[in-house]
Amino acid sequence: MKNKRLAQWIEAHTDMLGRTDEPDQAFHAALYEGIIEMALNGETRLIDPVLESAAAHAVAVGRSLTGLLGVPQRLRERLWQRIGEEIDPEPAFEMLSAVDIIFVHIVRATIDAYQEASSLATAAKATEISRLYAESERKVMEYTAEVARANRELARLEQAKTDFISIAAHELKTPLTLIQGYANILYDNLTDERAGNLADGIRRGAERMGAIIEDMLDLSAIDTNRLSLFLEIVNLNKVIGLIIRQLEPVLKDRRHALQLVNLETLPTIEADAYRLHQVFAQLVNNAIKYTPDGGQITISGETIAATKKMPACIRITVKDTGVGIAPEDREKIFEKFYRVGSSDLHSTSQTKFMGAGPGLGLTIVKGLVEAHQGRIVAESQGFDMKNCPGSAFIVTLPIEATPRPGLQVTRLPRAEARGETASPASA
């Protein structure tokens, strides 16, 4: 490795060989000084730190080992070229042999330094990844715990609200019964027309309050999965026919045209007749309520054949030519206490809209349909009081009853299909 003549020759040519346009100029110059030291004293104390530093930097910036080794390789080629051109063959041979020995060391030391730097970088990355993973795990656990706490609090508040609704409804029933009784007595015994009208107003208000209380009790039963179903063979054509007869006065008053399509072709189903009466009475009432005077209400039915994924079903659609439903309201209308728009729709010179209720009707409808393992969806092109795009509520019910698990289910004797009256057991 030691060759004093080589060291002197390289040192004499420092300016020439040190000039380079390469981005590795600093590495090239340091390498050059290290080679002189090796040729002069056979020591690597200068060149080894240079190689280690260059290898660490290469690993840090993502440079390949081949790219790093290209720097000393190009320097070796320059030395060979210049020595071969300027030195006589015999001394040139000795100098070039020393050059090769020096560069063998450079290559080996560079490879070792690069591998060591790679290992350290990998270990550092692994440590950092482990730290980040542990930090992420900690944050995820904290977030999960926080979400769990929030969910428990929401569940507690929801349960408290449900309990309050149930308790309040039960507590209101007793005084309301007294009010209704006294109002009926007054109405039946008063001979003065003005006083009779006032008593009748009390009766009607009490009836409305009674309906709201029953809705509150139904909502509580649905929320707590304590709903009772009395299953029997039900003819939906008869159920809907009963609803139409009950609502005939208001249909005439609002001058709505009613069309019934294919209801008589529907098969009977196993269901709770009273609860289905609630469902379709609410949907038809809503169609009347939100359709301007002289509108069209269509109630149609169809049978859906069984598939691998779904049992045989019937589908009832209640469609109107009313004001419609805005896209952002289509899903929300089934939520508790949700009412479309910032205010109720009231009567105008062109229409006789009935004011909205407390926002429980469609929530109860959805709960009752899903209790039968059915499905309800709302369709509408949008909300427009002038052009009235209308809306449609589509109810799908299984022909064979498959009530939601956890409900109190009673199967009544399979007598003649009901529908003319609501099930007294359910009432």
C-alpha cells in the first residue's frame, strides 16, 4: 500500500486532479487527501472517517451504494490514466499496483460503512415507527374511551328522555280522562248553543291531546323494544278501505280525488291489524294534509315474489300530488320530533293545509313497519309549494310474519282475515 513516489506524485498533481464539476466535490477532495496519507504512511486514519461520513450521508438521502462507489471509481480511473501517460512503465507499474491496493480498501470500507449506516437507519426507522405506532395506539385508545363515554352518556340521556316521555304520558292520561268525561257531560246536558260549542271545543282538544299521549306511549314502547304485536291473518284491502271510510269527510272537504290500484289482488298477510291501521292511516292523513285542495291521492299495491335474499312481500305505495319533500328532509322525516320546514303549513286562500303535529307520526310508522321486519322509504323530487311535485311513501311487508326479535308477540287464532276493525287485543 505504501508508495512514497505515488504520494509525492499525487500531491504534486493536487490542483489538477482536485478540480471537478461533480456534486461530490467535497467528498472527492477529502478522498484525495486520504489517498495521499495511505500512499505515504500506509494509514487509513484520514480516509476511513471520510468514507463513513459519505456512506451515512448517502443512506440519509437515499443514494444507492453503486452511486456512492462511482466517486472513488472515477478517481481511480483518472489516476491510472495520468500515471500511465506521465510515468515510465516500470515505476508506473509499482505506483498503479499501490493505487489498486488503496482502492480495494476504499471499496471494502465504503461497502462496510454503507451497510452499517443502513442498519442504523433501519433500526432508527423501526424505533421511530414503533414510537409513532405506540403514540397512535395511545391516541386511538383515548379516543375510543372518549367515544364510549360519550355513547354511554347519549344512551343515558336517550333513556332518560324515553322514560320521561313514558312517565309523562301515563301521568297525563288520568287527568285527561277526567277532562274528557266532564266535557262530554257538559256537552250532552247544555242547551245553550254557545256554551255547547265551547264544551265541544274542549272535547275536541282533549281528543287531540289523547291522540298525542297515545303516540308518546307508542314511541316509548318502540324505543324500549317493549312493543306488543298481536299477529293474525290480515286483509290489507279491508284495512285501507276502513281508513278511507273514516277519512271520507275530510277527503270530500278538501276535494281530493282518491284512486285505489290493485289492492283487491293482494294476498292476505300475517300481521298486527291494529298497528297496520295506524301505519296507513298516518300515511293517508299526511297525504291529505300536505296536498293542496283538489289534489290526487293514489294508493296502490303489488306482490313481490320471494328471492334468495328476501321472502315474499307485498308493497303498498301511498302517493300524492302535494308539496313534496326536500332532498335534505327525506331521511330526517322519520326522526323523532322532526318537522319539515321552519314552520307548519297552514291554510291559505288556495289550500287548507292542516297544521303539523309534534313530529312523532312518521317515527312511529317507521317503528311499526320495522317491528314487522318491513321497510318504508320516502320518494320525492323536492319541496315546492307552487308546482307541487308530490311524494310517495312505499311500505314493504313480508307475507309471512317475522317480527323483530325481542318483541312481545301473540299469535291469534287463524280465523277469517281481519281488516274491517282494528284488533281489540292491540288496542
